[in-house]
Amino acid sequence: MSTANPIRPQGCTNLKLRQLGRRVTSHYDAELLKTGLKVTQYSLLSHVVKLGPLRPVDLAAAMRMSASTLSRNLQPLVAQGLLEVLPGVDARSRLVVATEAGQIKRAEAQRRWRAAQEQLNQMLGVERVLALHSLIDEALELLASEETGEDDV
């Protein structure tokens, strides 16, 4: 009498996700670099344009990044004149705001991002992209409930 071995994932999930992430980021970067922006810069610029003037702490929370990472990522966009860090409501607070040049650059980069997304949809197939999004969303939800100790009931 033989016992069947259950099917188990082979390899490291973290490695596979990092490989996929690098490949996808490289794909988007290739398209966005035509505008002079990297994916991370486009994401930051888009958040500021969409959310309007906001405090760095609120921007970091919205983007799920640390304040120090945000500060590092803001510097090149401020240097390029795409974002400004202005005084806030009191002497200790600041607000991040997109300049007119930043809004124009974001619109240009958004067209390139859409082109990259359409190319990815064609390469992988729309059904596979939708399934991937669904699986990622589900995994994120499960991992978030694990971190907070919530039970899915």
C-alpha cells in the first residue's frame, strides 16, 4: 500500500515573486524612461497629482512606504521641478504639491504607462492578467489579515 505525496510548491515563493517583479518593473521602466521617469517616480508623482497637496506623512502612508524612503524618492522630483515641498499650516508642517510641469509630466507618463500595460496584456493575455490581479489581491488580503491577527470568517 503506497501513500500518495501531496503536491507541494517547488522553489522559493519570495524568489519567484521578486523575479516577476523585476521583469514587470523593467517592462514598465523601459516605456516610462521615454518620459525621463522611473516607475517609482511616476507612482509618486501620480499619488501627489491625485491626492492633491498633502503632508509627507500622509503621502508615505498612502504609498505604504517609510518617511525616509519617501524623502529619498521626493528629492529627484523636486530637483526636476515636478514637485514642491511647501510650508504647511504651521511652522513644523509641510505640504507636497505637484507643479504645473509635474502635472504635464504625469499626463505624458500616464500615456506611456498605459502603453506598457497594453503591451503586458498582449504578451500575457488579458485573462491571465485578470487572474494574476485577482490572485495577488487575494494573497494581499490573506497576508494582511495574518499580520493584524484577523480571522476570515
